[in-house]
Amino acid sequence: MTLTRFAAMPFVLLAGLISTTALAADGAVLFKQRCAACHATEAGKKSGSGPNLSGIVGRNAGTGAYPYSPALKKAQVRWDARTLDTWLSGPSKMVPGTRMFTSVPKPDERKAIVAYLASLKGH
């Protein structure tokens, strides 16, 4: 690689960061519209009928201070971008017996919501 190629790398990284930040911002809007009625995202805040999702990325499914379904407790899923995308595309398909019934059918909306959830800090 030449020095010129190395010099361009910070700009490429910055562009990626900006696009990820914009995607997470879009996801925050979608989350508020589609998910916030049941889920809180502020650490320590009580949720509606679903678990608090602060710090969800990297956490094991069915863990935390919430009465999860037996199916989700047994699921042996670790939440990351891939598993959250699959979950949002059809929770009961991924984990039969779960209590979550809402899905996000559009891939671009799921990607934005997952980017938002990944931006949240943990408990």
C-alpha cells in the first residue's frame, strides 16, 4: 500500500461511522414508533409489557430482571446484529413459545432498529 491509500483510511472510517450513526438515528425513530410501547431503553427504567433493552447486544436471551417465557429462557441465544435481525423478522419462528408477537418485516427497518439497539449502553 502506498502512503496515499493510508491517508484516505481515516476518511473511509469516518464515513462508516457517520453512516452507522445515521442508521442508528433512523432506528431510534423506528423504535419509538414500533417498539417503545412495550420496551424501555434507558438503563434501570421500567418497561411496559416487554423487557428493558438497554445493553441488549452481547446479552444472553432470557436473562435479566424480567419474567421471560420458558421458551426464551431455554433458547441459548446471544443477542448480536444477526440474532436480533432474525428475532425481529419473526420472534415465534426463531423461538417457538415466546410471548413476543410483533415482527418487523422490512429488512432495512430491522437493520436500523438493530443499529439503534447496538448503540445503547448496558446497565
